[in-house]
Amino acid sequence: MFITDEDYAVVIGEDALKITSRSSEKNRANAVIEAIEEVSGYLRPVYDCKAIFSAEGDARNMLIVMRTADIALYNLASSLPQKMGIEIRKERYERAIKWLEGVKSGDITPDLPLVEDKNEPVSFGTVYHSEPRLRHNW
């Protein structure tokens, strides 16, 4: 799994993690899969998401690990009765999404592997084109 129990220690305490995930490894694993897909949606146009999320240990980008954990925890907290602890999870989720939008727009450039497609140039959300030339010959 891309996110380990030790990775959660940066963003949530051990007891709070058990409560948030309702002590279920399956709930936690599903939340991580959903978070990876959400993060990939922002990174996929430019970065090699398969390489990013298949990395293990110290080869992982720890900022991506933290942002993915924040999104996974937000998804878990959203399913709790009476939305216990949702305020801090929502704040961290919004910060993660704001950071991902900055990456997508090209304002933030993390140290991640780029897509290596020989047919398509890498673009950071900017597309250049022009309109067809106007001909006013009547």
C-alpha cells in the first residue's frame, strides 16, 4: 500500500486514526485508493502517476504521501457519525486540494517523474493554438 500506518503519524494520532477508520483496514485501504485516484486526477496530465504511487519507502515523495493521507482521512471522517473531527480534516483537505491545483496549473513544481510519452509534449495546463486565418476575398 502506498500509505503505511507510520505515514499517518504526521497528520493524525494513532488513537484518532483507529476511531476515524473505525478500526477497519478495509475502510482505510478503500479511502487510500479513492485518495490516490483523486490526487492522480490532478497530476496525470503531466506526471507519471504509476511511478509515483508504485514507489515504496524513501523513494516516495513525502509531500504527495502527506497530501494523499489528508484526502484519505477527510474521506474517512466524512463517513463518521455526526462528522466527528471533520473541521481539521476539512481544513487539511482544502489545503491539499489547493496545493494540487497549484501543481496542475504549473505554479508549483514538485520533484515527481514526468510522463514519458514520445508522441505528446508535456504541458502544464496551457494550450496554445490560433484561429484559422481569415480571408476576405469576395
